[in-house]
Amino acid sequence: MATLTVNGKLYTLDVEPEMPLLWVLRNEIGLTGTKYGCGISQCGACTVLMNGKAVRSCAVPVSGAEGKTVTTIEGLAANGRPHPVQEAWVAEDVPQCGYCQSGQIMSAVALLSQKPKPTDADINTITNLCRCGTYVRVRRAIHRAAASKA
């Protein structure tokens, strides 16, 4: 049995301890906003926050998430209002296909929690991949979200 706190809710699940967190989130809990991309922790489509830090959920066994707070894209909105990063993503029209965007947003949220006024160099430390190449819009959205918190 695994006990997880995801988006503020406690879950007790009958899963193997080595099952990737990604599959627990998607298949056991039903939170499908976190995407499967490469399965080897390279692309970032599966990025979630664990204790506020961006992690690749395809590479974290569920046993590694026990006792920690996990936040998925579904858990970002507060009081019916999107997170400032989500609002900036819409304002900057970031997504094209959209597949990588939940992971991109989660990485941006983690970055802004560590560096509220990031430089372009700080933003370049985000290693999530986007086949559509929306990196310029991602950068603008992160700067917009940072400015909205000023």
C-alpha cells in the first residue's frame, strides 16, 4: 500500500512500490494532465512538483513520493482562479500542440518559487522539451508571470 498526498488530498493505493509516480497519477488516481513523453526523464512532459520542486514523475517510484506533497497541473488553480503562470501561458499564447505544456508550466512554477524575478539565463535552466519550439513564448510567459507577482 502506498499513501500519497496529491493536490492536497490523501490517497491510499494498492500499488507496487516501484511503480512510477506518473502511472499512479494517471491510471490509479485519474489525473491525466501529467503526460507521458519519453519515459526516461529527458523530455519533461511528466513534470510535477514534489515538495515544491520540479521532478520527472516517470522516473520517481511511488515509494519515493510517500510522505511528500505532490502537485500536478490540476492542483495549481486556487479559489477557482488559474495560477499566475497558467494565466501568463494563455496571455502569451504559448501552446501549439499543447502536449508538453503541463510539464513546462510545472517547471516554470518551480523556477519562480526559487527565483521570483528570473533572468533569461535562469529560464534557460528549464530543460523541458517542446517539439513545436515555443521557447520564446515560454520565456515571455515566465517573465509575465514574474511581473504579475510584483
